[in-house]
Amino acid sequence: MNAVKLEMIGDHIAKISLNRPDAYNAINDEITQAMDAIVKQTEADSNIRVVILTGSGDKAFCAGADLKMLSQGRGAELYTPDGGFAGFVYAKKTKPWIAAVNGFALAGGTELCLACDMIVATENAKFGLPEVKRGLIAGAGGVFRLPKALPEKIAMEVILTGNHFDTAFAFQHGLVNKVASADELLPVAIKLAEDIAVNSPNSVRESMAFIKNMGTKSEHQLMGESTQLFIKISQSADAMEGTLAFVEKRPPVWQN
């Protein structure tokens, strides 16, 4: 059984499933190597415009690192040079990834979600960074990504208590984009992916990169950089095609 499954949904959407349901989709060495390769595969495939990441079964999205491997002193096998933990959390990704979260997404599971660009979650999903309860820290992106995704004091509480929080809390504070029933999780995630995939891949890619690189730049800096980006994009083949398709009342054929 493959620890990670990749399948295409329609023309431009890839679905990636962590496939260790009996182990709550915990990250082992096999998942780590597979995810590292899959990220590179999706990046290289110009036909893929959006990727959905989910977990097999109905119990967990991902329960974090495989504790059996950690207890055996094999924690280093859960990292790759290019992707970091799970071969994923620090991987370079220029295409949108949507986490479709069913059940538990704890510790490294939450950090996988934070490494994605959007999150759709079931009503009963559970998140959390319990590392402090084990004498550790959320070192796979959690300690710096969660404070960017939540108000600082809320993130401080989550990280320092290590307590779980539910989808309602995550949605209230803007961590989760959409909430769905278990039966509707994938359809809702796919609809979101389709709404993105229909757009210019070039415009999506450049917009996403701009948002991710804003950092602490001033509004004056961002005004100048966004103007420069707009000028560059407006001269692209996709910009000409998009405006022509609108005038001709037809779907655009993107050049990417």
C-alpha cells in the first residue's frame, strides 16, 4: 500500500492523500520521501494548477510524527533537505495547496496545514500544537506560522498551552477558509480548487508569491512593488488573452 496517493481530479487539480489511516496518517519515512517527490512532481507539471492535501480514513488528517520512529531515534528520517519535516513544510511551492482536514490535525499535522495556502475542515476537525506538553516546541513551522495566521495573543495561548482547538475556533479567527460536513469536505475543497484553477495560472502564481513575500514592508513599498508587478503582468500573453476572451464572451485559453 502506498503511504501517499496522488490522483488527478479533472484537468488541473491534483489530490494528494496521506495513506496510513490505521496510524492516523502519522508521518513516517515513507510518507516523507513520497511527499518530497510529489511536491517536485506537481511543481514540474504545468497541467497541475492547484493541489488538495488530505488524509485517508475518517479519523485523522495527520497526527504528526510517527512516535515509534522517534522512540527509535529515527527522527532525522522524517526530514528532507528540500522539504523539511514530512518532505513538505519548507518545500518551495509556487502553486496553491489546499488542506482538506478530516478529524485530527495535531502537532506536525497542524504544521502541514500551516504549510498549505488554504484550509477546508470538517465540523469535527481538531487542531493543536501540543509539543510543549512533551518538552518540545513546534519546530516545523508552527512557532512562526501560527502567529502569522492568528492574532498574536491567540497564537501565544495555543502554542504555550498546547491545548487542542476545534474548527469553529479556527474559522472564527480566520485560520480555516471553509467548514464542511464530512460528506462535503472533498466537494467543498474541490470547488475551491476549481474556482482557482479556472483563472490564469500566471496571475495566480504571481499574486500568491506577492502575498507571501509582503512580510513587514511598508505600504509605500508595497504600492511600488504591486504597481511594477501589475505592469509586468499586463504585458503577458495571459493578460491579452483574458481581456480578449471577455470582449468575445468566451472562456479564456491560458498560455501559462
